[in-house]
Amino acid sequence: MNKLLAILAALSLVFVLTSQPDSTFAKKAKVHYVCPACNYVSDKPGVCPMDQTALVKVGSYYCKSDPSNVSSKPGKCTDGTTMIKMKMPKGKMKMSPM
């Protein structure tokens, strides 16, 4: 009887440990990059194929006067303006092919 209880306890523990979400198995949120000039959206960093402007990661801060000037924290641009936080465009978006 004790052996049976020990086996059931071990199986229960294995079930609980394997059923809990683990950060190594959790799906990562998809990262998007947006062109500040035309709202082109891509899932990869790079340059906008439409107007050759540097793509900015959603959530990053950039300078409108120089979109290649990007930071993970808010700040000031070289021209004295405040950096803008890149957000996903609303409405119709031009998505890159996957």
C-alpha cells in the first residue's frame, strides 16, 4: 500500500511539474519593426523597402528628424526635440512578406 501511494505521489509530482508553463517553453511575443515615414511593418529589422528609412522596433524611442537615432529609453534628439515612442500603426498596414 505504501509503495502504491509513493508511486501515485511521484506521478502526481511529475504531472504538476510538466503541466506548469515554463519560460523556456513559453512562446515569445512577436517583435515588429515599423517605418516611421510610411508605417510599413516587418518582423525583421532593417530598412524600409518603400522609402529606405531605417525600421524602428515597436516600443523603442526614435527621433523624427533622424529615425536611425533609436533608444530603448526616452530622451532628447540632437535637434532638442523629444524622442517619440514607436507604436504599431492603426488601420491598414503594409506588412512584409513572411
